[in-house]
Amino acid sequence: MLIDTFGRVATDLRVSLTDRCNLRCTYCMPEEGLQWLAKPDLLTDDEIVRLIRIAVTDLGVEEVRFTGGEPLLRPGLVGIVERVAALENRPRMSLTTNGIGLERTATALRAAGLDRVNVSLDTLRPDVFRALTRRKRHEDVLRGLEAARAAGLTPVKVNSVLMPGFNDDEAPDLLAWAIAHDYELRFIEQMPLDAQHGWKREGMITAGDILASLRTRFTLTPEGQEERGSAPAERWTVDGGPHRVGVIASVTRPFCRACDRTRLTADGQVRTCLFATEETDLRSALRSDAPDAEIARIWKQAMWGKKAGSGLDDPSFLQPARPMSAIGG
């Protein structure tokens, strides 16, 4: 098992397939983009599948989430999903995406074995979408969401980040829209993972702000910790059900005590936490023909050293050098 010194067991693997993205969200990267990883540095499809196989077969991983950057930009994505679905002790598989390109790939991904998707959409207003992402692709995301639902990649979850001066008034409208389309909405506090290092705690839209805004239109009933388990989102039943809304309060209400995640970057580094400042190299072991047992040992050793928490509440907190696009969600 991937166990740490605090007794937490990692059964959820987040796999970044690329650091590239076709949006330029203001809270993630600058308008001109970033210097992408060189192709030789990226794990190959075979290397990704091998690491997932080791995680599932030897280390007790039960769920795999494919992330980016934007994972739909990975040419071999469908093949990777298909091969992972064929593993013994098949893991549950999901995908976090901006939704662009999902209209043309949803059916193939479902046929390959993908179970569901999380789609990022921060606004219902095309002009605000363009201001936030610096791209005119709002309609593409909406069509991608519809395609995911039609393909059976359910429940379709929608992730929204509220930003001051952009979409901070949209929480109730987003929830009403999600309910009407049978999507499960989750708000995520803006985190200090932007490439520009411009994040500031002061002025950020907090979980408390989001819930207060939602309660101007809806009655929210909190679900208990048993229903939440190790999930990062605190969830509320809306107007008596059956619909729910979640809030991931990474900054103001950290959930590190129940964390069950291990992370793999697109260039083969193990990260114990989104906010970790250290990584453990698996790519070198892969490319030096290390046996599975040695790779599993390195991975277990990395997770054994996982810290108690993200450190966000520590005055000495330092933002990771890698931005979110290079870490994976």
C-alpha cells in the first residue's frame, strides 16, 4: 500500500498526461502561455500504462483520474484508457478537462472504458468566459458537456472557480443551470498554483462567500462526513434533493487529514500533494530498466514521507515552483 506516517493510504491516483492547454485562464497561466515540457521529457503511453499497472496491481490504487494541462490534447488518450480498463482489478477512471474537444471524443472515451468526466466551466456568460480564459470557446465547452452526458460519462461534474470582478455574482445562476441540465456542480476556491504567483488570500472568494450567495436562492442541507469520505468536496443537498452542490475549500477548510491521493506528473515525477515542493523521480527508474518491484519501492518511499498538510495555513508557506498546469489537478 501507499501509506504515510500519519496512517493515510493513497488509493486515488491523479495522472497528468500533458502540461499543455488550449485555454489561458487568468488564475492559471499568463496570456502568452508557458514554456511546455520537451517531448522527450514526457512519459510515453507505454510508460504511463506501466506505472498505472504497478499502482493498481502492486500498490492498491483503486481510482485513476487523468488530468493535464488539458488531457484531451494527448494523442494517445483513448488508447491509454482502453489499456488501463483491461487491467486486472480494473480501477475506476475519470477525466478532468476543460471540455474543448469533448464533443468529438466523448463516445470513444466511453467505449474505451472511461467512467465519467469533470469539466471546468466558470461562467454562463460568453463574454466573461472570454475574459477569464482569453479564448472564445464557451460554446465548445457547452457542447462538450452535452456530449459527455449523452455518451454516459455520468455523473457529469462541473468545476467552477469564482474570481473577484469576473464571475463572483454567478454562483446561484450556475447552480440553477447545473440542476436544469442534471450536472453536479462543484465550486473550487482559487488556489495558489498560478504560474504568475499572483494569488492573494485577501479578496479571494471563499467557501463561506459561495455558500452565502447560494443561500440567497436555495435551501442547502449539509451531508455528513460519512457521505463525504475522503472526497475533497463538502456537499449539500439542494432544496431537499435529489440534486447536490459541492464546495472544495482547499484554502479556508483544508481536508488534508483524509487525503487519499498520489500524483504523477507528465514527466514522471511523484508528488505527494498539490502544494508539495519536492518530487520523486520515477521516469529515470523506468528508463534504466528497473523492475516493477523497484519502482513500487521508490513510490512507497515517496508517499511514506508525505507531510501532514498542505501548509497553506502556515505563515511560511511557499507556493510550488510548478503551476497547476504542470502538476495536474
